[in-house]
Amino acid sequence: MDNQVEEIRNKLNVVDVVGSYIKLTKTGINYRGVCPFHKEKSPSFFVSPTRQMWHCFGCGLGHSVFDFVMKIEGIEFGDALRILAKKAGVELKRENIQLKTERQRLYEICDLSCSFFEKQLEASQIGKEAKEYLLKRGITNESIIKWRLGYSPDTWNSLSDFLVGKGYSRQEIVRAGLAVEKENKNDSYDRFRGRIIFPIFDANSQVVGFGARVFKVANEKEVAKYINTPQTLLYDKSNILYGLHDAKLSARKNNQIVLTEGYTDTIMCHQAGFENTVATSGTALTQQHLEILKRYTDNLILAFDMDTAGENATKRGIDLAQEKGFNIKVIETYGAKDPADIILEDPLKWQEVLDKVKSIMDYYFDSAFVKNDKTKPEGKKEIAKIILPAIKRLQNKIEQSHWVSKLAGKLGTSEAVILEELGKVKIVSVPQLENNLQNKIQNINDKSAGDSLQMRKKLLEDKIMSLLAKSPENINLISENHNCLFSEKTKQFVESIDKNKALIKDSMDIIALKQEVEELENLKEEDIAELLLCLSHLKDLELKSKREELEKSIKIAEADGKYEEVDNLIKQFNCLGK
């Protein structure tokens, strides 16, 4: 083993390995960059090609290429050895299967599953139809091979049986996110059935999870269009950006990354030559995403549907990117078309779209002035409410001054007035906001840890009512889907606000409850986020209750030998999970 470690060390250049994770700039005979292991503004992280080592003079970390990969990936030496062996083209000697780490076995399961899905796309009749669908969407055969697209048969255990035949246990397949455990925990079934498969790669081009689009299954309308691998030891959607493994070099070369929302968008962009493109795979930008992106560039172009930018999760992601000092630009409205649709029509049109990007601040200005009348006092107030927090988040004071001047000019007021209002704006950093919200929900959970679901549900509803009592304008966050989760008392309370009636007498009790439970900060952004989080937890409790009922029904049907009914109940159970 020592000989192999030395062989890998000799075949790899520490500059290339470290440079595949973070931006490095040549400084004399060495390279310099911002340390990925602690927060710093002035780069104190150095890589020495002559000594084949790295060291940060800020936090003191450093040493070999193996140490770097272990630290940045959060893995053990054996896993780092395997990653670097692949980069060096060194084939490791066959190990005893019992000595392999759990992580390594999960990597193997994911890679074997990927090969299985690829084979199904080429060999099975429906797989060939799925491939034809992909080709019609504009994805070439070369891209299908490059991105290892596949098809999962519409059967219950074909993948699991294949993997068991390769020496892996059903429990390991469940832990890899590729199978769903049944209630009795002695059996499982394939998670992906009758779907086009999009393998998801980590930064080292290893398969860690899968996205799956429904294709020709019974009752297609009753199942989710897309499903993904759940959280596993390898896959965390808050840490993974689809396509990053293939976008890293282009991102550095172009000094920018384009963020899209879907797998097909990313594949089509790469296919057309726009290789500095990645996808967030349906989740909002997280702190982890941004820390990863920061290694490659400070310039982000958002190819999102910006109509959703007002949604809390999306807005928090953009705000967090601003706080981290990213230069954010937004693609001009391109109607209902996705990037993939535009590229399919004409790749040159996508270049035209990219040439017309506007800064996030210009987007906020345009959006605020389109939606509000700047000639009226209330319109000016609403415009300021939208733009001032965005200005406050800017890290550079010169940049802040520019936008203050522009806002003053467009509103026809003095910069002194704008600066005075800017001083009143309170900004809670996004990480701090998320911690506060999670702590508040945890407090509710702690208080009811030994109680029933109904007690936890009541506490969440009380919290929702207290938030609405404080900020009635947030009533628009409540939809019909939420109403069905509420008790009769909460429904009446919501209706009384919705109809702009004077709050019923009982609302005074709610206000008192609010004060007893906690003293809320007077921040509308946090109120909205907290309300949405409460609604989400309430929905989770409702789903848990329904799942428990279905589990009981499945057991009764199994005991009675009603296997057709069991299948139907399991489908209902799976739909709830999705």
C-alpha cells in the first residue's frame, strides 16, 4: 500500500489537485488563494509546486495532497486515496471486501446502478423509447453517453436484485437511497421505477445520487414528475451542484458560473458550448452551494424563473450570495422558455440572452418601479422597502453609494433622506436568520417532545395565529392547501383576517400567547420566513399522521391476504412520501 501511495503522490501535481477545488493565482514560484478552511479576505493560502505541499498561514493547516482532499471532502484517508488514485490513473490492488469503508461501498453501489440504468436505456424496449424522447428534446447521443443518462424499469425489484447479485445487501441499497424500506424492515423495493435517470456527480465525477423523470408508468398523473435520491452519506442536495464536475475549468476560464434550475438545461448548455453552467436541481441556493461556487468565481448569472424571486427560499439564497460578496446578474426575461428550449431552437439565441444580463440591483430597481407608482408617497415607500435592504446587504461602500444616489434620483428626493432610511433598515444575516428559525421550531418540538402529534399540531397553529395577529398582511402566504391542515378555530381566525374584519375577541388571547411564547423581533422578513416554516412543519405532521393510518391499513390488508389492496395502499403511501 505504501508503494501505491508514493506512486499516486509522484503522478499528481499538488497545484492541479488543489486548483481543481479553489482559485489559485501564481505568485513568484508559488501559488496563492483564499483558504477554503477558514474565513479570510486577504489570501494567506499557499501551494508550493517545488515542495509539493500546501499551507495556510492564517489557520495553520497544511501538508500533502492527501491531507487536502481529506479535509475539503470531509473523508477518511482510504476514500481520499481512492479519489486521488482515479485522478492519477493508478489501479489500487484488490482489497478485502470486509475492509472497504461504508462510503466506498456506497460509491460502488451508485456506480453499478448507473451502469444498470445505462444498459436499460439501450437494451429494453421502453428504454429505447425513453432515449428517443431525449433525442427529440435535443440531447445528442454523445451527451447521453457523457452524462450517463439511463432508464429504470417499471418493476419493483430489478435494480435491487441486480445489486444483491453483485454482493451488496438490501440494507446497503436502502442506505444508498436506491431502495425504499418496507414497514417490516425485512424487505424493500426500488425507489426509481419507470423513469428516465439523470445521474448526479460530485466534484470528482463520482456518482453520488440520481434525479429521475417519470416516463410511461401506470397512473402517470398520480406520481411526482421528478424525484431525487434522498439524503444519504454521499448525497446532500444542499452540497451538490449538478454539472459542476464538468463546469469547473470553464468557470475559472470565464470567471463566471451560470445557474439554471434543471438537469436538461445544464446538459443542453454544455452541449452548445456553454460549459460554465450548473443546476441547483430544484432547491434554493444554500450557504454550502455558495461556499463551493466561491472556489471558482465571484460572478454568478441566475437563469432562474425570477417570478419566484419573491418566494422566501429563493430570496434568501440571493440575499446570502450578496452577503458573501458575489457579483450577481440576472438573465432578462425569456418568457416561458427554459434555457434548453432556447438552445434547441438556436444556440446563438442563448448567447444573445447571456449578453443582455442585468445586475441583481438593476433587477430589483426595475421590478420595484414597475410594480409601484413612484409619483405617489405610498408607492415611493414600497419601492424603498424593496430596494433599501438589497443596498444594505452590499459589501462595498462605494457600490452602496452608487445605488443610494440612483434611488434618490429616481424617487426625486435627497441622498441624505435615503441614507437616513437606510440606517433604519435592520438586516439579519441569512445564516443567523435560519438558526433563529430552527431554534424557535426546536423550542416548540422540545415543549411537546413527550406529547402527541395533536399537541404539536396545536402549538404550531397557535404560533401561526400569533404571527398573523402581528402582521395581518402576511395572510397572502396562506393558501387553500394550508387551510385543510388547520383546526376549525384556526380556520375561523384566518377567515376573519382574510375578510378584513375586526379581529375576533379571541385574537387578544392569541396576542397574549405570542408574548408568552417568545418576544419576536420586529423584522418582517423573519416573520414571513417563520410563518412559512411553521406551515411546512404543520404539513409534515399531517403527512406523518396519514402515513401512520396507511401503515395500519397495509398491515390489515396483508393479514387478510388482500394483495391487490396492499399494492394500492403502498402506492398511496409512496405518493405521500413524495
